[in-house]
Amino acid sequence: MDVLLLLAQGLTNRQIAARLYLSPRTVDKHVERLLAKTHSPNRVALAAHASLPVSP
């Protein structure tokens, strides 16, 4: 979830990795999985998906 929120703020994978004390490759994998899970074609669509309201 942290990766998605930072991605939605416009951070690069390298910046996300530095903020979360992860390797850039780990962040790459997280982003790949998020793209697949949400069926998003790219980071922009994934960021838009992150801003959608969540129903209880």
C-alpha cells in the first residue's frame, strides 16, 4: 500500500525505494504486481486507481 501511495504522489521507483528502505528491484516487483492486480496499463492509470474511493 505504501508503494502505491508514493507512486500516486509521482515518485519514481528509485525514490520510493529510498523512502521505504527497499531495493529498487523490490519496488519494481511491487509495481509490476500492482499493475497486474488492477489491470492497469501503466503507472498513470495505477495512480488514478489509487485515488478512487474505497467502499466499506
